[in-house]
Amino acid sequence: MKSAMIHVCVALTVVAWLTTPLSGADVGTTFTYQGRLTDNGEAANGLYDFQFSLATGDWPLGFLTGTPIIVPDLEVVDGLFTVKLDFGDSISGYARWLDVAVRPGASAGSYTSLLPRQELTPAPYAIGLALPYVGVNQNASTLVTLDQQGTGNAMALMSGAGHGLDVSTDAGGNAVYAHTTGSGAGVVATTSGAGAALYGQTSGGAHAIHGYNLGSSGRAGYFRNESTLNTSDCLRVETNGSGAAIRGIGGTGRAGWFQITNASSAANALEVTTVGAGGSAARFETTNANNTSNTISGRNTGLGRAALLEITNPASTSNALEVITAGSGLAGKFVGDVEVVGHIEAQGQLLAHCGNVLNRGTPIAFGTIAYPTNALTNDSGNVVLFKWGDPGNGDAHYDVTVLDETNAQYWVVVADIVYNNPATTPYTFDARAGKPDANGKFKIYVKCTGGCDQFMSDQIDVSFVVYKAQ
């Protein structure tokens, strides 16, 4: 038996896995191995049995892995032999050594291992990718890592009618996770077709698209329509659920900021419309108790509105705008002219500047005095009425006191006559209010000024309103 004298000399090693041949067929994980075998110092000739195995390292530290490949009666001519080997998934990118054992073809004895083992290294031809390629692995580590240290892209994907990149996950992780520490974008998606440049979909309860910025500058997301002829929405958010279509939460900055920088624009900086009777069309919330910025800030440098709030459902009974504050500041403040078309209800003080005086737009007291009963009706509940004077002279006088109010010197009292049936009342009356005293009491004088009789008409009432400046 001459196997102890046999040794192998490797002339060429080619690892050809993941390559694309000229025919375009996928060669898979098969690679070609060529070696030189000598027998007693001479080039071997004849038939030999070979056993090829993979090892994790050189002998004696490396362990054999996978299933060995037996190649019987391989012809060796002038010491040269060539064989194609396929270890399947055992070659998965980790370092491997080829363990070769041989015996004469006519022998049935044991194989003789040839040392040292041959390290398998990828050849330049192995950088090609056989298409279509499908890889399946159950590894806890990252399957593909691309580290671009230069200024170019780490990956560029281009497609015709199909998706440029289709990534899905079923295990609860992120389908796409991209982060960058430089000035470039983590992901850039472009399209010139009718499809979406970036499409995210999830059914597992997580975010379809999640943008997270760990840096001290830059945006977590950026959307821009470049063409000035584009009439589509730059960002459109729709929801069929009960949650908000957009929810902005700010820390020390704004929860939302909408701005139009085109001076000729007549569009709205922010337009929120709801046709439902349930949730809000938009909700903005600042949860930081120390935040001094605006929860909503609308600024328009053009010709349109800074904000428009509109309810288009005629059956809706909700308020188009409701402002509530639990602090000591005003629920609303307007700087400039205010025009109201419709009704305003103020539960509290409605203040307005008139010159240098801050007036309270809502009255502190009001009421109606009915004649001849002299009863106080439709009043604010904080007034007391006393009648005095001589109605036989065609006039009457009333004392009115407002309770629980101070600074009577700043009060303004307006009194007027209400004709219950002006078409049949032949008399004309005048009502005048006097200045309130320090105790909050003022006088209202009622006098007949036309068609007078000795008695007042029972077709009139006297109404009054008391305002208070600050």
C-alpha cells in the first residue's frame, strides 16, 4: 500500500459560489478544485479515491464540519486532477479549510490525510451575484452588512415596473432599519414612474414607517415637492380608525409648525377639515410642563390665512373653535381687527382694548324693567331694583344696584326703551342712565318726549346693560 507516500500539492483553488456564468444559469455553491498529486516523489498517474471534508481551521485546532464528499476512482494524469465540489450551505461566508484524504483506487483500506489543510479563499470571480438569488438563513447575526467609508452610496437599487426594494418581516423586527452618522441620508428612494418611491406597510401593530434622529441636528423626516407646477399634496395622511390623522407632540419646541414662504400665495398655511361627528380632524399636544413654546403656531407671509377652521357638515352642533385654559392667562388673544360672522359664547371675561383702556366685552349686569308692574325680568341675577318718582307726570325713575362688583367708577351703563308694540304705541319715551356711585347704585330716568299723556304706556319696557373697564 503506497498511500503513506502520497501527498498533494495544490496548484490552483477557485471558490466559485454565488457566481453568474455566461449562460446566465445559477451555479449555486459548487466550486472547482484542482490539485497536483505525487506518489513516491513522482507525478501520480492512474485512479485514486479522494475524500474531501470541510474544517473550521488548520490541523490540529480546526474541527471537521458538515458531510464529507467521497470521489472514487478519480483519474490523475501526470499528477494533475480536477474535481467539482459542493458542500451546500456549509460554505456560508465563514472561514473554511479543505481537508483532503486519498488512497489508491484499487485499495479498500483507510484514507491517508494530506497535511497541511488547504484554506479556501474567494477568487475575484466570486464577487458576481447569480440572479435570481434567494437566500434563507436562521442566524441571530446580521445576514448582510455593507459598510461604505467613502462618499458614495452604500447600495443603489434600480427597477423598471417592479419595486426597487421589497422587504418584509414576520418576526416582529424592523423590515428596514437605516441609520447614518454623516451628512447623507440613511435611505434615499426615487422614482420616475407612477408608483410610490417609498412604501411602508405593516399588519403587526408597529409603525409602517418610523423616522428617528439621534443627532443634534437634522430632521427625522423631510417631504418636498420640487416642481412649482405640482398641485398634489406634499404630505397626505389618512386614517380610517378612531385615532388622529396627525398627532404632533413637542418637547421644548413646537408641536407643529406650518409656514407659507411664497408672498403671492393665497392658500392656507394650515387647513383642517372634518366631516365626522366623532374624533378631531387634528390634535396638537405639548406634554412638557416646562414648555413655553406654542403648541400650534401658524405663520403666513403671503396673502392667505394663517389658519382656517371649518365644519362643512350642516348637521354638526360642535364648535368650529373651542379654546380652553386651566391657567391664569387668557383663553384667547387677538392682536388686530376681529370680525365675527356668527355667534361667540364667552364663559368668563371677553376683553377688548378700546384706546388705552382694556374693556370687558361681556357685561357685568343686565336686565329688563317691565311697566306697569315694574318687575325685573331677564336679568343677570346680581341686580336689585327700586322704583321711585311720580309716574303721574309722564315719567318714572328707577334705582338699580349691582351686587358683588367693585371699581364702579369704571362702569359704563347703557339704557334704552323697548317698544313691545311700536305700531300701536302713540308715545315716544327716552331712557337715560346716571353715573354709578361707590356702592354700585345708579339711576335710570324714563321720560315721555312725544305725544305725552299723564300716564306711561304699558307697551314699553326699559332695558339696561352694565359694562366694566379694567
